[in-house]
Amino acid sequence: MSTNAHVIFLKRPGAEGIPADDNFGFEKFPYPASPDTGEVLIKTLYLSVDPALRCRMNEDTGVHYVTPWEIGKEVDGFMGVGQVVQSADPGFSPGDIVESQAGWPWVAFFKRKQEEQNPLRKVDTALLGGNLTLPLTVLGLIGLTAYLGIKEKGGISAGQNQTLVVSGAAGACGSIAGQLGRLEGCARVVGICGSKEKCLFLTEELGFDAAINYKTENVKERLATLCPEGVDVYFDNVGGEISDTVISQMNKNSNVILCGQIAVYNKDLPYPPPIPENIENRIKEMSINRTRFLVLNYAEKFEETMKKLAELVLSGKIKVRETTMEGLENTGKAFVSMMNGGNIGKQLVHVADPQ
């Protein structure tokens, strides 16, 4: 090997701008030197691109736990899967498949020391059925967010005839959350998404009872028809007008799982963003529980949750869908496509194959 390559951040779209391909660049540069003591040299195999990265394109992310990307600098995302090429850390050997849930750079090869905050974890490929991308979907932060959101904030009780609505339902987190809601005991699961193909995916592949295409259907009218007894649990991935519509049809003492607000990620607003006065009033009048959900606050439950998720996947009780773009040079393009709803399930980038 004589060269390396990475994605760099070229310009900000503006706090209320729409991300575009030209916000990102692609450069080649020298291959890394051999790792120093305690370091491992890693080849990236797969990258995750995530809606929550949108705030890093701004000068101020609006949250304390992630920093803005710097102009002209290498982009670091959240999750990735790679293979150890060389190791000067006794805990890793060449050939090991590793993953991390935070701080994975958009680069072909990189060196890294083991960290307590963002640890590298060796992947037991046998437990994944050979699917190296599962740590980036259901067996990673995505699955943890869906599972713990449903368990900790959903208020679901089997046999109570509860209705769950999921917005962004054909995305990485929403598609898993809907399936988990059913397993937890919801009698009815309705998804909201943005295309006929996505609606069919939800109902025909994942077992949702119904799906609403917000681009071609009247969400308010369809919800009233599909959820005649109201909504008991709302897994909110999008915010904005869609969420206002769902909340207006929620029952007394119901629960909103405030997971994401992608509809307003391109607007200069605090997180969680403000909502209209009439919706605030509805929440108070109906005693609807709507508090921010941050999966990192439940770190002590991660290990146990991961075991349960692995069992559900390997037993076929949870299905996972991915949209994969080829090539590190297209990572920025994949991010833009995902922000525009171009993915079904998790948006990934395939960078290289293991050796």
C-alpha cells in the first residue's frame, strides 16, 4: 500500500441550508506509518451515515456531546466496521474485525488507540451470521435506540390494545422500533413514510398493520381512519408538521418517544425544537408524556440489550434492511441521499472487503 484516502468537509450549507454533494470533498494522501505501542492500524470496511450528523455541518451543533466539523478537515462520523491490518496492542491481532459506535473517521486506513469513551470492539462474526454490517444497524446504537426508546419511554403493556405510530418508519431506527413495538404487545402498528415502495416494505416485509405515504396522502385523515381509537405510543423520528398531526390524535396519558426531528434538521432551531402553542396545549390537556430521549443516558443497559437484540435477529423476529452505496468517495453523496429520504432501512457505505 502506498496511498490512503479520506472524505473532507469543504463548506457549510448554512444553518438552514440543505446539504449538498459539494459540501464534501475527497482526497488521497500517504498511507499510515506502522502503529506505535498501543495502536492498531485499521482498514475501513463499512461506514454508517446518520441524520444526527447534520448538526455537525453547522458552526454550532446545538448539543454538548458532538462538535462541529472543521472546514478542510477529515470528516469523522459515528459508526464503522473495519479490519485490523497491523497491531501494536496485545488486545487485537491482524485480521480481527472491529467496530465502534462513535468517532469512526471517513477514511480508508487509520490508526487508533483503545479508548474508554469510544472503544473498539472485536466482532464475533459467527454471532452475526456472517453479516458484518449488523453492528451498524440493529446490533449497534440504532438498535439500542429503538429498543430502549420503546422499553423506557413507550409505556407499552401487552393486552391493552395499544396503537403505536412510527414516523420515519422505513428508516434505520423506525423500521426496528415498529417491529419491537409489536413484540412488546402493541395491537396495532402504523408507519408514516415517504414513498409507495417504503409503505409496501413496512406492511409486506415488516408486518406493520398499515402505512401512510405523507407525500401523497392526507396524514390527518388517514390516521383518523387507521387509528379510530386514537394513538397511545408515538415513536417520533421526524418532528415538524407530521408530528403535530400525530400528537393531535393521541390519547390521554399516551407517550411520545422523542427520538429524532429530521424534518427540522435544516432549520436553525434548538433541540428539541419548539412546537406550536396548540400542540403544547394538547400535550398538557391530555397529560401526554413528551420528554427528550437520549440513548447514551442508558449506557448501563447496553450490554443486556445487545444480547436480547442479537437473539431477536438470529431468531428472525426482527428483520433488517440496508441501503448501501459503493465507495468511500461517495460517502458525502450517501449522506445527502439519506437526508433526502433516499434510503430504506440503514444507509451504509461499502468501502472495502475483508482479507
